[in-house]
Amino acid sequence: MGCRDVHAATVLSFLCGIASVAGLFAGTLLPNWRKLRLITFNRNEKNLTIYTGLWVKCARYDGSSDCLMYDHTWYLSVDQLDLRVLQFALPLSILIAMGALLLCLIGMCNTAFKSSVPNIKLAKCLVNSAGCHLVAGLLFFLAGTVSLSPSIWAIFYNTHLNKKFEPVFTFDYAVFVTIASSGGLFMTALLLFIWYCACKSLSSPFWQPLYSHPPSMHTYSQPYSSRSRLSAIEIDIPVVSHST
């Protein structure tokens, strides 16, 4: 595995992370989290379906694509606990995943543009390319957990609503979009973890997640004189001789 270069695993994980974040955006904005189907026995009327999202609510007649009633202030008066939790969990997951994408991009750029000879001035850096990818993998895993847990809970919450009221509630495809996106975040974290585990055995200290001043760093520094080895600071005192 090309650990010292931008590898296909890191590029694939970055693309998978972007697709997963886009899926979370779609799942957050879609008004298709829950359906409430109202069936009428009057032949002169049509059945009504109410689509409930995290932010808006839409009511449609069967066979119609236009909203009979569109409530754009639904997010202020959400009375279903699972949707209220999702209103906070999904944006939080998106923020965490975007931070992980930024770290992943920094790690790839650092790998692509790094010098072949380590720089002594960068020895105090606590996080390098490997550290960026490792932390990004942890953040992707956290973002997937934050988005997956309430999404699965929304499926079971439908059962609670059907028992409490009538069996007219069903979950819609926004649930599947969010669960699939959460799975993509876990896959992204797994790719980064596999890449790191395959590369952590390198002897170079610059591929460890945390480092300070490794013993071999003096080989890249400027040589000191024999007198300066006894002191951290070398001071030259000029000697002025007076001729008589």
C-alpha cells in the first residue's frame, strides 16, 4: 500500500464521505419521513395522505402531485418526539462529517505536497497526515452513530403511534436515505481505519499519529561545532588584541 503517497483508499473514503453527507442533506430536507393515510368511504371524495418531514408538512390527494396543504412552519410545532430529536441529530451529524471531510482533505494535501526530507521546524506538530486520517475516521464514525440511532428509532416510533392512535402511520423513504447515508459514513471510517492500520508499521516517525522530537531528527539538522554540543547556545566573544 502506498502509504507515503495519496492512496486510492483515502481518495475513495473522501468521495464516499462526500456522498454520505449529500445523502444526509437530502434526508434532512425531504418531507417524506412519515405518512398519515386517511381513507374515506365516500365515493365522491379521494383518499388523503399527509407527508410529514422534519421541517414541513404536505397533504395530497391520491393521484395528485400538488400539495393541498403545505405547512412551512411545521418545524416550530413538531409534536412527535422522534422527529424533534432528528431535527437536532441530523444537522449535528452533518457538521461532524464536514469537519471529518476537512481533516481528510488536509491529510491528503499534506501527503501530496510534503517534502521527501522531513522539516525540523515541523517536528513540534502534534498531528500529521496519518493523524488527520485517524481523527477523520473517528469523526465519521461518530457522525454515523449520531444520524443512525434516531433514524432507526423513527421506524419503531411508528409502531408506538399506531398503538396509541390508529394503524394509519407508516415511515417513508427519507428514513432509508438517512440510514443508507449513515452506513456510508461507517464505510468511510472503515476505509480510513484500514489504511491507517496498514501504514502504522512504517518506521518513519512522520507517519505516527502523534510525535514530538524523535531521536533521528538530528540527522536532518545542521551540524554543530564541537563546542556547541556542550551548550544549547553558542556565543562567540571577539578578542581584540592591541598592538604596541
